[in-house]
Amino acid sequence: MTLSPVLPWWVLAPALLLVAGYVVWQLVASGPKHRLAWALRLVAVVLLTGVALRPALPPDGAGPQVRGGLEVYFAVDTTSSMAAEDWAEGRPRLDGVKADVAAIAEALSGAQFSLVTFDSSTVERVPLTSDASALVSGVDVLTQEITDYSRGSSIDAPLTFLEQLLADAEEARPQQDRVLFYLGDGEQTAAVPPESFAPLADLVDGGAVLGYGTEEGGRMLEFDGYADEFSELGYIQDRSQSPSVDAISRIDETNLQTIADDLGLGYLHRTADAPVGSAVEGIDVGELVVEDAEISGPFELYWILAIPFGLLMLREGVLLVAPAAELRAARRGLP
């Protein structure tokens, strides 16, 4: 059962408590002659409370169901190191990620796609959808994390989130295949070693780990969340030296290969002049079948309580008729 109060709790609760308190006080203070009337009014307050809470039974129809096909999950590193300018012609690594996600989506046309990003937090930017344009739009606007919020890089940051996401997908749609693409530079600056990605191995049927960056590395521009004409941005500094110098981020292919081994997937070092075809080789999109089914709305229960409440209010109205008539008659008799 669900509740959908007609007013916010902080408004509804005090009002109902005030009315109920008054009725209970009158019930206790009244004599035997009026006690039944106040008891019925207390019942009316209880019924009104039930009506105001709008109880309902949840829908009994799940709506259209999807089966078959392929689910494609992208896990994209958006830490500051992905802004390192060692992609093609000195562009940031994220530019390579955006191009590759779009290319993979095109190669796996007809699949469903989900986009997850990770830095200091892990977020599903694009929930699972068959709209490839939504995925491409979502990845096109990706930026590195705000520099001031950066707490370093941890390559296992999305592990717990992905495990829950994929496990839920497996439980809901066990008949569907799903693949995972991990896109990052493998840089681990967190103090603790990364955890193994092995728990995800049984939850995916393919995919790849894609690595970005070079051994020479590149500098990283700061990001304040705006990057507009009012921003005064320089390069992220390495303050472990005195004086500080521009920090350099380098790809760690050992870490990336370890992730790939844990997942049972292949590892590919990405460059701008290399096609992405090998990353999707052997992946079958399959056929997506949608089974139509009506979505039944929630079954409202408040009307069941509204009927006796209405009858009690009708009784109150009837009881007021006689005193009102006597009052009118008394007024007519006045000189």
C-alpha cells in the first residue's frame, strides 16, 4: 500500500492533531447525553485522516516488457587526469573518450546504452536507453571534475556502483546479454590500492577496457565548473616540489590491464588514428523484442473511507436542521 497525502505532512499532521485533540477533549468533558455524538465525530476525524492520506494499492501491471537484445554499459573516468593534454594534437583525453563512445554506439546500433561516470562520486548520467542520440548527447557534455573538488584518482571508484547496477539488471532481465566498456587512464593516486573488478566478471558477457594517455603524459588544465571568459584558469600544479611545477599525468597500462584481466575482457590502448572496431569485435547486438502490456494505475482506496465519512457529515447536517429552524422561529417571534 502507498500513501499520497493531499497536503504536505508538516501541514496535514498538525491540523488533524488539533481537530482530533479538540474532539477527544469534548468527548471526555461531555455528559452521557452527548457522548455518542462526540464519539461519532471522533470516528469522522479518523475517517477524514484516512481520506487525506489517500491510501492506494500499487499498480498490478508492469507495462511493456523488453527482452533480448544487448545492454551496453560505459564506465567513464572524469577525474582531473582525463584532462591531460596527450590525446591527438594536444587535446584532452576526454575528447578521445567522447569519440570512442560515439563510435561504439554506432557500431552497436540497436542496443541499449547506459553511461556511468566516476571521479569523487559515481553517477549514472544516462540510464539504460535504446536512444543512441541521448547517449551521444550525454557524453558530449562531459567535463572533468571541478579541480577544487578533486580528491585524487582511484580506478576502482565505480566498482560498488557498477556491481549493484549490473546485479539489478541481471535480476530484472536475466535473459539479456550485457557488455561493459571501462574508459580511463589507469592512474591511481589514492593512498589505498584499488580493489579487484573480479566481482563484475560474472555480470557481463563481453566488452573491453580502453586506455587513454601516453607514457610521456600531459599537463592538465584546471576546471572551475564554468570555463568561461570570467575564469582564470592555469594548469594543475604539483606542489610536492618547491617551487611547484605543472603536474603531469601519465597512463598506467599495468592497472588497466589488471582491470581487464579481472573482468575477463581485452585491453586496448586507444589513439586517435586507430579505429574502435576491435573493441566491439564479436559482440552480437541481437534482436530487441518489446512485449506490449498495459500499465494499470494505482487502485485508490480513499473513497471507501469517504463514504462513511460523508454519511456522518450528512448526519451532522440533519442534526443542525432542527436547531436552525427553532432559531428562525424565535427570531420571527421577536417584537
